Amino acid sequence: MSPKLRALLLWTGYAAAASPAAYAMASSLPTVPHAWSLAAPPLLVLRLALAAPKAEPLRHRRAIAAGLVAAGAAAALLGIVAQTLLFSWGGTVLAGIGVALFAGAGSPRLAGHALWLIPIPTAAYLLGSPGVEQALVRLGARVADALSLPLEPHGTSLRGPRGALFVHPHLGGLHTGWMLALVGWYGAARAGRSVARGCLYAAGCAAAAPLAQGAAIGVAAVALAWLGAGAAQAWLEHGVWLTAVATGAVWVERRCGTR
């Protein structure tokens, strides 16, 4: 069997098996805060366009692929039985990475971008809630005071003459750290680093999340006072992670381009 035909059969079988989980995930996007899960595909395309990745040795790739397919299938089955989207979709993504490696699509460093398609569990957002949100609101109020802006903190919201900014649990900074980790992984893969180094890069970038989220809430406070609640809420919901990914990708490419 030719490699192209084998890859076609693998991807066809995977698409058929993954379609229920993919449909459930797509249906959930408008109602749950998973939009930043869509940041991984553009970076993966950019990675492929800018530098062709080197494939791992066939023996190593197949061993890793077999493990990922087995783990992914087990997680997906558990998700179906327990009716848990996180496990069903997460297992589907892991199995997809394994199929990609079986089909010869580059290395684990490249396929690892797909891990960021797995959404953050809703329970993770609730860790530290509402204390985290209240702390961010107080920080925003301090920024407003420093700039003489008429804003006041009220629990998990920041209020002013032009409306209110609500800091929900999913806006506590966890998503910002997840996106910064994606940028770190992308940078390591772009530079041809090992998987272990990629994990270190991702963890290091994610550690900057508290600082980044603090700066983001300051910008949101200014936007609330000057532009209104709609602009401030849109910035905090989507502007922060989009800016983090776009800025990170540009920074990585500038560094790689100067080498």
C-alpha cells in the first residue's frame, strides 16, 4: 500500500470516528468559553508555511502514535459513557495526533499544537473563584483611581457612568496562561527544540499569565471609562487572548528570522 493511500484511509477512518465528538464540540462553542481553543490551527498552519518540520525516526514516531491513539480512544470512550465533553473531545484530539504521526505528518513537536484544541475544564475556572475575580476588579479600580477615572468595584464587576464590566470566572486569567503556553510551545517547535524543551517553554510563558491578566484588566478599566461596557467586555473576553497569541507569534518569528 502506498503511503498516500495509507494516510487517506487513516484520516478517513479517523474523520468518521471523530465526527460525533467534533459536532458536540462545535455546538458548544457559542455557549461556553472555548473560543480560544481555535487559536491553535492558525499557528499550526503558520508553522507549516514558514518551515517544513523534520519527521521523527519512523520507529519512534509509530511508538508514540500507538500510545496516543490508545490513550485517546480510551478517553473518548470514557467521555461518551460519562457524557463528558472534555474527555470525549480531548480523547479525539489525542487520537488525531496519533493518526497524524502514523500518517507521517511531521513530529510530536508539530502535532503537539493540537493539544490546545482541548478546552479548559469548566471546574478549573472555578478554582479560586470568586476571590480571583474580585482581586482583578480591585486592581482595575486602582488603575482607574490612578488615572482619575470614575469607576467603582462592586463584587466581581467594575462599574462606571458608561456601564459595568463583569469579570466572570473564565476571565480570571487561566485562559490567558493557556494561550501563552501555546505561544511557548509554538516558539520551541519553530526553533526545532525537543518536546521536553517545548514543555519548559510553554510552562515559562504560562507563568507570565498573572502579569498579563493584570495589565489586561487595567486596559479594560480604561476602555470601560472611555469606550463603554461593550468594548471593555469584548477586550476582556477575546481581545486579550487574541493579542497574546498574535504578539507572541510575531515575537517568535522575529527571533527566528534573525538567526
